[in-house]
Amino acid sequence: MAFEIGLKIDVCNRRSLEQGVPELLRILREFGVQGSFFIAFGPDNSGKAVRRIFQRGFLGKMIRTRAPSTYGLKTLLYGTLLPAPPVGESLPQLLNQIKEEQHEVGLHGWDHVGWHDGLARMVAADVRKSLDRACRLFEQTLGSPPQFSGAPGWQITPASLQTQDEYGFAFVSDCRGNRPFYPRIAGTVLKTLQIPTTLRTSDEVLGVDGITEQSLADYYLRNLREDRINLLGLHAEIEGLNYSGWLRTFLAASLHRGAKFSLLSSIALQEQSMAAPDEIIYRKIPGRAGNVACQKEGS
């Protein structure tokens, strides 16, 4: 049995879209691999993320990933000392290029930082307003509504899941876990398939237990599983800028092993009839600040 791998590529801010995505497209083109891009729309308020500095693990993660050079000084000031520029809607030609190169484009929220840090205080009407804004901008930019979505920072609530069910997405990728499932909330099984991220992200493992950029590819190769889909979460501001080297090594080595890379839409089609219901819990992931949504099975 060959490894099956899905690449979930989050594009969270303006710099990651302008500079990270073109580099990732070059890498994927080089290896003949397809990826699923999740694009944030609305304002880039990255500078407001500094409020997380008091969350355990946030400062350490920023140091380990060399945040000033990774994100860029302007990005770290957007929404505070500098105006917040628009993200996805600012570069329609680039988003169309992603699709033209046989990748797929979905939604990664409206105001990434606003959702990540404020979702817990949102009621259903607030969630609907945020999703409506994001879907409207997406359709204005690309000419059709989004077919899939992924919550910023793996942040969800029962209200956000229940509201999200109204949008007719083919699938969503909002949480961490082991295998595709349908969320069960208060005894009710929702209709939108969840495809969870199964592998830790590079910013969670860099600098931990002696892992360097040079050993990252080996780390991921060791953690691939043949008995399930391996969903690897990438970030355009990380793998598309300062840390592209390990990704090239990983793609070359996994292809050499006979790995199959699949779009998440293809994974959804093959899994939708087999996926079972499961609950979602909230817990800490080593190397990441705060709690994230996780599939209960195996947690």
C-alpha cells in the first residue's frame, strides 16, 4: 500500500499570498504535485496577534520560527501601527493562476486574526456575518462561491460548525485528527465532512527535540502512515519563504517511495460514504499556543 498525502496550504496574510504562494507554485510545479490552497479574505490584522504573547508557548514559537524574518516587519505591524491591507481579494490573477495550474482554492476565513482570537465570543449571527463576508469576497474575486473551507488556527465552536453547515461546502478542514469524519454536536451529526490535519505543522516541531530544517523532511517521512490519509498542513509564509528547502527534500523523497498526492476534494469524494461520526474536543498541541479543535478519536 502506498502513502496517500494531501497538502493543505494555508494563506493567512498578505505577504504569504504575494510572496509565499508564487514560490510554492514553483515548488509544486517542479515536482508535479497538486495542493489545496485555503485563502484568507478581508483585512490582514496580523499585528493584533501580539495579544497572544501571554499565551503559553506563543513567544517560544515566534523565536523558534524566526518570526520577524518569516513574517516580515510590515506584517507584524498590520492592523496596529500600519493599516490592515486586504488579503485574498487583492490578487485575483494569482488566485486564478492557482486554479489554472490544477490546484484548488478554498476559503480560510474573513479577518484571520479576528476569527482566531475572537471566535469564542461570537454567537451564530456573528459567525454567519463573518462567513457571509468571506464567501461574498471569494465569489466577487473568483466568479464562483467557495466549495471548501478551513477555520483559521483550527478554531471552531459548536455555533460555528452548525452555522457552517448552511453553506453547502463539499468538505471542510477545521481541526486536527486521524481520519475524515462527520462532527457530532450534542447528539446531532452534522452534514459537512471534516478532513482533519493529521501531521504536526513545521512551526510546531522546528527547534523541538533537536529538529532543524535539515531534519524536518526525515521527521515527516518517519511519521507517514500507510493505513490512513496523511494530511500535511503547510503555511505559505513559512514553506513559501524561509523554509522551502525541507519541503523540496520531502516531496522528492516521498515521491521516490511511491507516495500519491491527492487534492482534498478528491479525498472527500472517496471518504464521504465511509466516514463515521465523531466528536470534537479542544486541547493543546505541543509547540502551539492555546487550544485547538481535535477529533476525539485517538486524542
